[in-house]
Amino acid sequence: MVNDQYVQTGTVPTWAEIGTEVGVSRATVARHIAALKKSGDYPDV
């Protein structure tokens, strides 16, 4: 979802949209995104 949207539009979905898509809370998304950013695997937009 995130990668597809980023490639197609240059934007990433909101944390709420990601959470809804995968069935987790916004806080869980925030923790995972922080880890992905730290590892360089999430676009810094």
C-alpha cells in the first residue's frame, strides 16, 4: 500500500489510512514507521 502509493503519486498514506488498511492502531503504525525510517526503508517525506 505505502510503496505503491509513493511510487504512483510521490505521497504516502496517512498513519490512520495505513492502520485501517492493515487493522492496527495509529500508535502501532507510528512505532513501525519510526523503525522503518531509522533503517532507511521508509521515505522521509
